[in-house]
Amino acid sequence: RGYDEAQGPPVDCDGDGPRGRLIALVSGKGAPGKTTVAIGLAAALAERGRRVVLVDADLWGGNVGACLDLDPRRGLFALAYGKDASPAEWAGRLDEELQEGPGFMVLGGIERAEQRPSMSADVTVAAVAALREAFEDVVVDAGCAIAGAASPATDALLRQAERILLVTAADLVAVWNARAALRYLREGLGVEAETIGVVLNRREGREHYDAEEVERALAAPVLAALPEDRKAARRAAADQVPLTAVGGDAARELRRLASRLIAQEAPAASGAGGRRRWRLAFRQTPVGRA
């Protein structure tokens, strides 16, 4: 079919197989380590034999490519220039923009916030829809969930997500910002409460809230509490690999989170039977284990 602005770019997918689960990671204001968690979660899911793709949809300027030493010229931004292509051509462009990460595939985002106006909701949503036909888990770094700051593309993805993980640090200001993000998700976007889970990141010492205290403050379940692990974080950043590749307490918690998410998956969404194979020759690359 031809391109329709109301429907988005054409997607070359069969639509008759099981759809991969969309797991979106968001945060409130600040930098609680959402990208680090997204990369680590994608790696932890891939370790369990899942076909995983990580999408950098932080339209304020994502860092997935820099964290994994990927080509910044490839990704969603390049796809925005192919929306008028035929179905086969557009799907081929999506193939070309995917890059191999450490055990999973990656669709990069935009490097600078000034590129944001070029990213329409239809291109982002169509790309994710196509990826859901080929992968079991589509992990999306969706940026900040803030009223007045989120883009139509981000909002559209969050409304479609089966699971939204709100990443927050464990201090008072971070939890306050997380509460504002929750309000936006629930009241601004109409996201069901059971869709949202909290990931507590970089918890350290008595001055930080624990998981039980954060659950009471936010009225949302804490699915994981990752401790501060500066040594592992520095090594992962220096080597441009996921936290799971260097080990440590935070890596173990990420693996527990991945196992929990797999256990929570609806039976209809699990398994790869009938899934259309992505034309890109995907291979599972080795991932270091703790």
C-alpha cells in the first residue's frame, strides 16, 4: 500500500504470528540511569535466549549508541527520510538501520535534541510495530515522561506498551519526580496501573529509600532495586558494554528483573512459533556473565 500520513509508513510484516512484547523504560526529570538500565535489561533478556531489539526512542537525544559504540548515522533519524518509500523499500531501510549490539539488535535514535522535530510519531510507531513482528522483546528507551515535554511519538509508544518501567533513583527529589511521571502516565495518557512497574536504581546507604518505602510513596510495585555499583558502572562505560557483561550486584539484579518480566509474560505473547524471520541475519553474540 502507499504511504498514508494518518496511518504511518508501510510496514512489511505478515501480522499473523505472535507479536513481541513492548517494554518501555521512562523516567521523570533528572538522570536516574534509565539508559544504563535499558541496555542491561536488553542484555539480560538476550542471555535467556530471547530475540531482543533495543530501540533508542529518547527524542531529547539518546545515548544508547555512545554507550555501545554504534554508528550514530544509523537509526530512527535516518528512517525519517524513507517514510515515502514503498512497503518493501521501507522495510529494507529498517533492516539497514539495525545494528548488532552485545547479544541483541539495536535501532539507534537521535543524537541531539534539535533533531527532534524531524521525528514524527508515525515513523517511530511504524518501526516499533515492524520490530514486534520479528523479535520477542522490543525494549524501548523512551526518555522522560513529563507533562508538556513528551513528544507525540513517545506518547504513542507508551500507550501501546505491555509493560512500562519507570526508572528512578532512591533519593527524595528523584522519587518526587517519579511521582510526577506516574501522574502523567496514568492521568495524561490513561495507562492502566497494572502496566507500570518501578525500577529503583543506584540505591546506596540509609539516606536512600528502600523498595518498600518507594512502593508506599508511589503506590506502584517496585520490580527491582539496583544497588549503586560505581566500579561496575565505570568499567561498563569504559568498555562500552552492558552492566551484565562486567558482573556485580547491579548486574545480578538486572538478571532477576529479566527473569521476573519473562515470568509475567502472557502465554499468548510467549514463544516464537509462527514469527516472521527478520531478513537481517541475526545472531546471538556472546555476552559476558558474572
